[in-house]
Amino acid sequence: MSAFFSSIFGFEGILLGTIVPFLFVLTVVVFVHEMGHYLVGRWCGIGVQAFSIGFGPELFGFNDRRGTRWKLSAIPLGGYVKFVGDMSVTSSPDAEGEKNLSPEERRIAFHTQPVWKRAATVFAGPAFNFLLTIAVFAVMFAAYGRDVREPMVAQVNPGSPAASAGFQPGDRFVSINGRQIETFDDVRRIVSGRAGDTLTFVMLRDGKDVTLTATPQIVEQQDALGNVMKVGVIGVVNDEQLGQPRHIDYGPVEAIGAAVSQTGHIIAATGQFLKRFVVGREDKCQLGGPVRIADMAGKAAKAGFEWLVQLVAMLSVGIGILNLLPIPPLDGGHLVFYGYEAVFRRPVPERMMEAVYRTGMFLVLAFMAFVFWNDLFGC
């Protein structure tokens, strides 16, 4: 019996080993996202009725002095900010309810605000996700620095794309598709997401630039947490002799700059992946939902708190990008509507908005079903 309780409640058990880290990661990311909506909305003078972490029935909460209900809800897979005048958590206008608003409520209602205030409030959620990632990386760089290697080729694997392209030991990467290379990590970052794409490499060889073309091939690799990933490689190896590994320490300002750059790389890589996925050039098993995130959170927690914090940063970027997709009821869908309103000086026709909302909701639900299927049965 003691062994049973140890497996359930011990760190290796599902409760503390997986569920608690998962809830920590998701709650931090969701809280920051919704706090972005809340803070900018309040700054714009918009009234807030509710701030919820989670959906569904309220577990507990309280009212602040402004009348906002802060609550924790039963389904911990998201959250929302409900502004005055909203019909639902998607910030759809409540035409019937708006008739019953008092003059004071009408003044602070979301849909009575200028379009720029509504757009700023909606954009703030994803923006805060990006800022969270920058903050995490800045702290990590300031605290631990970073190890880098020179972008040198020490070995070319026989039969690899690099061997076919004419790469040679001693070559130094100068640029890939016009992007300058400073470290060997830059090479990995660019090549890993471009399997099947023909890339142009400028290499420094015997003091002269040599232009080579190679097409990365897909291989399975394990990341630091043991997750199997399919990435692109060209088949070159870097070693300590030519790579000359060194440690970089960052001051506060330098750490922020490096964090902004790192976040930008992740955003670009995620955007590249989504474009390739849509046209069928990425493996569907690369996408996961809550079950996979929970598994990754458990592995990160076992590896150490700093790994869990890095997972928060990575997930925060992903949530920010997904929310900017131009699909209602996501934030990006609202921004498309506000862009239309700003250009044509009138809101999107109600019938069109309803039709687009229904289509968008179907796509979002279909995507959620897809990643759940991947988590449980598909991969």
C-alpha cells in the first residue's frame, strides 16, 4: 500500500511528476496572456467584468474594488478576460445587452471604444507572451551565459547531402541563403527547419568564399529532455578542436539584446514550420496538444526548474503566434476585423462576422481535435 501511495504522490508519480508541472507551465503562460489584455484594456479605459484562469464552472474567486471578478475555473486549458459589453469570452458584441447598459457602462464598454484601443487591447495578449519569453531568456542569459562554437566543419559524413555538395573539413560557414552565420548553433537553427529545401551555403575555404548548394534530409534526433524530433541535417560535424567552444557572459543590457534575438529566431522558426505544415511538408506528429505538453512539463521538471522555465518561454511564444493567426475567435481574427473597420470606416457586416466566426470556431475545434488525436492515438 505504501508503494502505491508513493507512486501516486511521489515526484515520479503522475500528480507531482506531470500534472503539477503542466498546470504550472500552462497557468503562467495563460495568466501573462490574459494580463496583457487586462492591463492594456484598463489603460484604454475599458471596463472589465471578469478575469478567469480556466473555463467552465468557477472554483473560487473574488471581486476587486472596480467590480472585476477574478476567478479560477474548472477547466485549466486557457482563460479569458470579459470586458463590459461582451456577449461571451470571445468578445463578441452583445446587441441585446448593449441596450440595457447604463450611460456609464456604455462609456467604458469594449465595443464603444475607438478601433485603435480595441486593437491594442487584443494585440496585447500575444505581445505579453513574447515579452514573457524575452524576460525568461534575458534572466537565463544573465544568470548562466551561453556556450557557443565557431561555425567550422570538422567532419563530413559519407553519403550525406554535405558530401554530395562538396563540403570539406576545415570549411567555415559564412552565410546560408544570405543570412550571416556567427556560431555553429546558427547553422543548426537554419538547417533543422528546412528539410527538403535547397539551401545556398557560402563557405570560407583557404581564404576564399566558395558557394555550395545542399538539401537537408530528415533524421530523428532526441532533444535534451529525451523528446524525439524530426529535423533537417546536411551531415557535417563540429568538434572541440575546430569549434573552439567558449563561454559568453552577458551583462543586463546584453542579455536583453540576446533574449530579443533568440525570441525572434523562435518566432521565425515557428512561422516557417506552420507554413510548411499547411502545405504538407512537415510531419503531423510534430504537433502536439495538452497531453504532449504535460509529458514535456514532467520531463522538464525532473531535469530541473530552469528547464521548466525554459518550457514556459517556448510555450509562451507558441501561444502568442497561434493567437495571432487570422482566424476568429483567436486574437488575430479580431485584428483582421479591426483592420477592415479602420480601412473602410465601418464595422464588418454582422452577417458576415457571424459566418466567419462560425467557420473560425469550427477550424479551431478541428485543430484541437487533431492535436488531441495526435497525442492519444495518431503518433
